Amino acid sequence: MKELLKNTKDFKIIPNNFKNSGELVIQEVNDKYIKAKLILENNDGLSDYTKGENVEIFGVNDTGLIYLETEIIDTNNDIIILDATKEYSIIQRREYSRVKLEYGEILFKDMPENIIVSIEDISAGGVKLITNTKLKEDVCYDIEIKLSGNMRIECSLQPIRVAETKDDTFSISGKFVNLENIDRIVLVQYVFKKKMETQDIKIDDNE
């Protein structure tokens, strides 16, 4: 585990309450525990990181995307101690199901802030929007996806279907491009957790 984490970067941590997901800076690793610093938007999110709670950790290295589900042993403000005896795995891509974007928002970097009327659904592959401005299908738009207070993803959106609605708005179905692998996995897990909250879904480790 020590050598694995030493060569891994871009750690993301996800508690049961996804909206308080954040980043993780590893400080110490041995055979029994992982000591790390949480980077959250504000200290209110620390309430979801308590002793005995399960969390999921994602990271990326030369071998691929590392996934670890582990337990919190102890905390001290933004310093967290995690069980290092759990087995890690290379996460498998699940189907790109779509869910509502409940906690976050999407911002177009070079467009007016009020371009989006509503976000219909989102997946790890793309998003469906209602906008008050017609977007071009042959253009990639730089966007920022805010999933939670400290979980932000930057990529581009290429519209693949643009249709005018009865309300003089536009229905935009687009795919994500220039999306980092670690960010795509975060989106996959976001969608999976939201589906678990609304349906009776059992996790299959062999999925």
C-alpha cells in the first residue's frame, strides 16, 4: 500500500454524503493506517468525516485508476486517519447512467452566466441542458462542472443535438471532451451514488 500511494496522485475522497467530497493530501502511510489532510470548501463538511464512517478514495498513477473503500479510524480537525489494511482495486467503468445534478452547477467559461435555464441530467459521458442561447454543434465549449463544494471538474462540452423548444429555449445534448480519466471516474461514482440513493441498488464487486 505504501509504494502504491507513493506513486499515486490527484486523490479524491468521497464520504457517504457526496456534496462534502473533496481532495486528499497523503502525509504518512504504513501497514496499518493512512494519515492525510482533507481539503474541503469549508469546515462544515468535516461533519461527514467521523470515526467509523466509510469513505471512498480515488487516485491515478501509471498503472491506471486506483480505488479504495476504507474506514475512518480517527480525525483531528482536517487531519484524517484511514485504515490501510483494506484491499484496493482498479475501478471498472460502469454504464453511463444519467441522474439529476442535485448539488452542483455547470458554468460556461466564455458565455453569459445565465445561459443555462436548467440541467436535465448528467452522466460520465455528457449532459442535457436547457439554455436560452443556441449553441453550435461544431464547437467545443470550455465548462466547469461543480459537483459539490470542493469537487470541480474542468473539461469541454460539444453539443451533439440542439433543438428549439416551445418556450423559445434550446434543448442541448452534449458530450464531454478533454475530460481527465480521474474526473470521469468521479462522475461515474457521483451518478452511481445518486442512483443508490433513489433506488434499491446493491453493489456488485464484480460489476
